[in-house]
Amino acid sequence: MPVDVGLAKLSNDLIAGGIVAYALGFLGFAIDAAYGNHAPGAAKPAPADAAVARVPAMAGAVSGAPTPTHADAASAAALADGGRTSASGLGLARGGSGNAGFTRRIGIAAIAVTLIGWLLQAGAIASRGFAVHRMPWGNMYEFTLALTFASVTAFLVILARQPVRYLGVFVMTPVVLALGLAVLVLYVPAAPLMPALHSYWLAIHVTAAVIASGVFMVGTAATVMFLVAERYAMATAAGKPVRFTALARMMPEPDALDRTAYRAFAFAFPIWTFAVIAGAIWAEYAWGHYWQWDPKETWAFITWIVYAGYLHARATAGWRGRNAAYVALLGFATIIFNFFIVNVFISGMHSYAGI
Amino acid sequence: MSETPARVEEVPTAEAFSKLDTVPDTPDELGTRQRAPRGTGDSIVHWLRWAWYTLTSMRTALILLFLLALASVPGSILPQRGGTDSFKVPEFYNAHPTIAPWLGHLGLFNVFGSPWFAAIYLLLFISLAGCVLPRSKRHLTAMRARPPAAPRNVSRLPLSASWVTSDDRDLTLERASEFLKAKHFRTDRTTSTVNAEKGYLRETGNLVFHLSLLVVLFGIAITSFYSYSGTALVKESQAFTDTAIDYDSLSHGPLVDVAKLPPFSFTLNSFDATYQHGGSANGDANSFDAHVSWQPNLQAPARDKTISVNHPLSTQGTNIYLTGHGYSPHFVIRDGSGRSYDEITPFLPQQGTFQYQGVVKLPDAKPSQLGISGFFLPTASVDPATNAPVSIFPAADNPAVVIGIYSGDLGLDNGIPQSVYTLDTSKLKLLTSVVMHPGDTITLPDGLGTVTFAGYQQWAAFQINHDPGKQVVLVAVSFMVLGLLFSLRVRRRRLWVRASADPAGRTLVEVGGLTRTDASGGFDDEFARLVAALRSSIAPLAGVDADDRSAVVNDSAVLNDRED
């Protein structure tokens, strides 16, 4: 079937709009993070204190309240955290006054704008798909669109369940950069696919890879924040001066960041496993061998190993914390390498980078 | 490897743990890996034991895991002999004559078949087995065991709640027990406590995942011993029979008897290809379809089937894949003696162009051997810049051949094998270079004969694979994903309810909760929900402050009651 040029153009326009919305969302999150809940004198509790404080507070909430509910527990935990967690979230908690209220509104607006960007991007992907009559992830441009869409989706889903607005800056930064790269460098006009890609396994295998990569990206954002926050917490606990204090102060507790990162990785890892397996099944159908150590396969395998290492490291004394976080960063580095270096510079059977 | 290490201290209530650790036959996710025992002498047994403990330790497993990742890297960057780009290995040798032999000695052109790569993954799998098998045994025991006894002081657990009820102790415990059973906890009621545990599926999933990895290795071993794989180029109306002689190339495992391959056969009736017209992808194939009739054995009736990319033909555990396509120009050659030759020879596609290259050799031609070397152009045109004939599209819309016709010595008589796709022109004389369209005939000089370009046929390249290990691998990886989901989603947690009576007939209810595998958090929420629900079935005493312990007489006899 021929390419629908009108729809293809619509897709390009929608993605341009999406990028603008995301950039505005990024700006909003940045303002929120930089100026929100930093009323003068509101000292950030040292994480060690918070960790100790939380347990009795929890127990107290349970034993004290006649009918403890989820919200009770959450607010009790928030109180133990000095109100930081929820204050920086969707606005569950007692807000600050004046300036804090204004920045919180900015933060809420950032969510709204991000949501608009997300809808525009969904439209861009859908119209591209209808323009070419297939799943629109057959080349690097389309894959980048889908991957960033998965990241933003994961971020919004987490945001709906947990107060993690602070993740916004660190998620939207790579999203906006990747989309910019996609439009300026990776862009290829809408076109049908080569016969090797005519398979429902394209939908299964690449969709799984897209979702996993997108969620890995969100986990990576949380991990980077964890490393910054943890360094800050360690240094302040030791009474040492810290550089980039302003950046570090806007972070939530390292523990919360670590847990958010872990949740993302633990969610994405089985999906990545499935993506690799689905790819192997497809390879078996298409090429006659389920595993040939094609460079792309090899790097997917390396990514799998590194994240498996992360999950183990996190449960191993002496590796958890910073070391596990470094392993997680290495994991995302292998994804980046696989996507950019392997696609562009190393030839293999996955040779449809399209640039 | 084991999800959790030998020693983790994360919750500050030492008493709770010492309590847990006193239950010797029900170790949970923790405490499965012991440090190597030290200092009992330097006998070989001791040394071996130390080596075994070290190999099966988490740290070693992690290092081996990362080594495996690291070792894969050169395999993705350098061309690999066994891989799809094996033809690039000699190119690499030519381009880097100094370093290439060294890399070759290190096995870097065959990383995934090299001994050191095998050493890493075999050590890893031994380490895995050494960890997972004993753990599986322990887990089987643990699954049959009763939930561990309550710690003495339930309220000092990381999560706890307490309240006072007017119900008596037995009724309280009965209700708690029923409640926890309804919540699918494994419960054990004692005189003064209810012990409950849930989430065994976590460790089950964890073990299923790791055991499946071992099965994957087993499947790969079956593949390497019992699989075979070959390629065959089949012309239209030509038949292929699954015998070693019909393969262009055939590689097989050491336990495959090539004389007893499955007796299927197929004939390529016709081939269809459609291509992309216009745009940046002009000439890219949209579809390839090979229409064949095939028989599972010589006695069976022939059946029709279309083999296309992604849709192989499967029979007797063997898959036949379509991997390539091209043209065979049809030449009718009459030599000087009047003898006629009908040659339909496959020409191979040239990468990056729409033309096909090949040669025709006539060693029996008289008075002199004849050879044809050149190109088949499916859609012939003239390059406006060079005035040379080119093919502008892969479909046979305007077929032509551009050939050189040679006479002389083909060089076949000296016994050195030659490629059928190249012509050794060192002892040949070029008679003429021509562009021919179907039906064209050219008369050779010196009475050497005539050459007619009669037309063309298509051919298809097939890959034929038999791999009995792949089903094993598929089942194993399915269990891997399943096990992974359970081991990452389920959390193992324990709940204890202790009820102590006071003389006034009131009962102090204490609930404590403990989890050691709550990496993603959320147990505190679950605990709060459970306690809330529990309180609705064991009603608090009106007017009594829930935490007011003084309301209850601390009967030491009750508190010292053994909870077993």
C-alpha cells in the first residue's frame, strides 16, 4: 500500500508540537524543583534520621489511628520525612505558603503541559503508523519516538501512583534531547519496510524493547538523582562542603530515589528479557537461527547481563547503594551504545537503521 | 544467582532475626551462602572446599557475569568466523596484517566459540548450579515447614501494631488465624500466637528462573550435538532432496548421521518478488514468495506451499527458510563442432546494485573450451554519465546480459578446485564483449560457434535447519520469564499475632510484620491494610487507648509461654 503523505506530514507537525510541550514541561519541572518547597529555614533532614524516624512513625500511625488507611500511612511516612516527599509530589500534603504555592502551581502546570505533549506524541506515532500501514517502529527515527513515548508514559504512570514530580526534570531532559536528535538527525520520510520486517513479531519484539528501554530510561534518571542526593547526604552528614548544593538540595531522600529506580528496573527487566526472547523467536522464523551473535543481539545480551548484575548487586552486601547504581548506569550505557553505535557503525543483520 | 547474599543486616531488630535464625530447617532467602570455613588445616579437601565455596559465592558469580558481558564485546565489534559477516575476516587480515594474526591467536575472530568464552560461561553455570540446587532442596523443605515461631517481643519488629480488645485470647487468636488464612497466609496457631507467612512464590520463581537457565544451557548443548544446517540454491523447476549431496554447504553436529537426514524433498515451481517503486527505498523488496511442491518422504503425495521470508516450511523438525533470490540467464551455445549446450546458470546478486554476476563454463566445447563471464541486468538501461549499461531495477522488466565470451583453457584440468562463480581468464582469450537481449544470437569468430541468450529463470536460496535443542530452549526461556515475574513481584513476608490476656478478661493484641525481600517497598502499606482489616474483626475495646500497655497486666507466665 502506498504511503499516505498527508498523514505522514501530520505526524511530523504533531511531533514538533509535542517537543514544544515537553520543553515547556521541562521548564516547569525545573522551576518547581529549583524553587519549590525550599522555604528558608526548612532544613532537609539527614537521610539517616529520616530512616530511623520513619519506622516508629509508621508503627505509631498504625497503632494510633483507629482506622489506618493508605493515605494515613503515606502521610505518616511523609511526616517522618519532614513532609518533603509529598510536598514535592502532586500536592497531597500541606503546602507551603506564598512562593511555595506558586511554584507548586507551576509544577502542576508542568504536568498538564507534559500530558498535552504526550497526547501530541501519541497522535504523531499513530498518524505515522496509519501513514505507512504498519507499526511505526521500523527505523531509528521511529524507534526514538516510541522509546521517548514509553519513557514519558512510564513517568506519568509513576506520577499517578506516587508523588514523584521531582523526577520530571531528569526524565524530560533526555526525552527532549532524544526527540530533538530524532527530528534533526535521525529523521527519514515515511516508507514501507523490507520483507524481513514483515512480521507480527516486529510488533511484539520491538514493542517490548521500546517499553523496556523507556522504563530503563526513567530508572536511569532516578539513579542519577540518587547518586547526586546520596553524595550530598553523605557529605553533609560528614560535615563536608558540597559543590552544586542547589542541585542536590532539590532532591528527595536517596532511599526514595533508590526505591523508585529499583521499581523501574525490576519492572523493565522481565520485559527486556521477553523482548530478547521474542527477538530470538523471530530470528528463528526469519533467519533460521534463534541466536547468531549478531552485534545487536550481542549488545541486547550484554544489557540483559548488566541489569541482571544490577538486580543481584542490589541484594548483595557491599554492592548495594552506589555500586549497584553504577551498574544500573552501565546498563543504560549499553542500551545507548546498542542504539547509536551498533546501529550506525557496526553492520549486522539488524541493518535497518535507515540513516 | 541467589537473589540475596549471605549476610544482610537491614532491619535493626536483632532479636527478631536471631529468633528467625534459630529455626534451622527453614532458612529463607537469606543465609543460604556461607563463608568458606577457615583454618581447619591445609589438606586438599579443605582447599577444594574453599574453592567450591568461592566459586559458588555471589561475588564470584557477579564477577563471572560481568566477565561474560565484557567477553561478548569484541565479538560484536570484530568480524566473526561463525557469524553472518565471516567474509569480512580475511578483509580484516588484509587491512591489518600486523595485529590480525595476534587477534586470531586470542580467538577474537571466533569469540563465541572460543575456549575462554566457554570457560567463563561454564564456570558461571557451575557456580549457578552450586548455588541453586542446594537452595532448591532447602526451599522444598521450607515449603513443607510450618511458619517460624513468633519472636518474644512482637512489638519490636520493624512494623507493629497493638490494641486492646474485650474478646478473650482464644477467640482473638481464632479470628486472627481465620483472617490470615483467608488472606492466603500459611498460618500456624499456638497457645498465645498466630504465626503466618506468605510469598513462597518469590523464592519458587527465583529458583525456577535460575534452574531454567541451566536448562537453556542443556538445550544449547543438544543443539551443538544434534543440529545440522545447510544452504541450497534451487532453480525454478529444479528439485531439492534432503541428502548431503544436494546441499551447497552443510554443517552438522558430531552426533548427526548425514547419511540419514529426513527424507523430504521439494521442487521450486516458481518465484515471485515485488519491489518498492520510487522514493528513497526504490528497488527494495516488498515481498519474496517461493512457490514449492514438497513431500515429507518419497512415498507421500506432493503438497503445495509458499515459502516466504518469515514463513518457513517445517517438516520433521526441519525448517526450510527462504534466504535469497536471483536470476539464471539461459544460454544456448553451439560450439564449432555443432554440438549444442543448454546452460541455465545462477548469477548472484551484487551488493548495492540491481545486477547479478556469474559465469558459464563449457569445458567440453570443441575445438576450444568456451567461457562466459558477465552480468545479468533485470531492468537494463544506459547510464547517462558513462554510457555503460546498468540495471535500474531488480524486477525483470527489461532483461539483458552484458557478457564477455572467452575461448582457450578454462584451467579446470589441473585438478585445483575453482569457484563456479568466477572465471580464471589467465589462459583465456576474450573473443567479444556484447550486450544481449532475450532471443539475440551472436556468432563467434574463427568458427568457434554461436551463443544465444534464450531468456532467464529465477532461483531461490534456501537455508535448511534442523535443531532439536530449540524446543528445549523455548520452554526453558518461557519458564525463565514466568519465574522472573514471580521473583520480582512477590514479596516474602511474615506476620505474627500475639494475644496476651489480663485478669480483667481483656486481651492485648500485638501484630508484628517482617519482610526481608521488599526491595521495591510497599510492605508497610500492606501491613497497615492488613492490620486495619484485622481490627475490624477483632474489635478494639471502647474507651481504652490502644497503646496503653498499663491497661494490661503483664502476666509473666503468659509472656514466657513458649510459642511452639
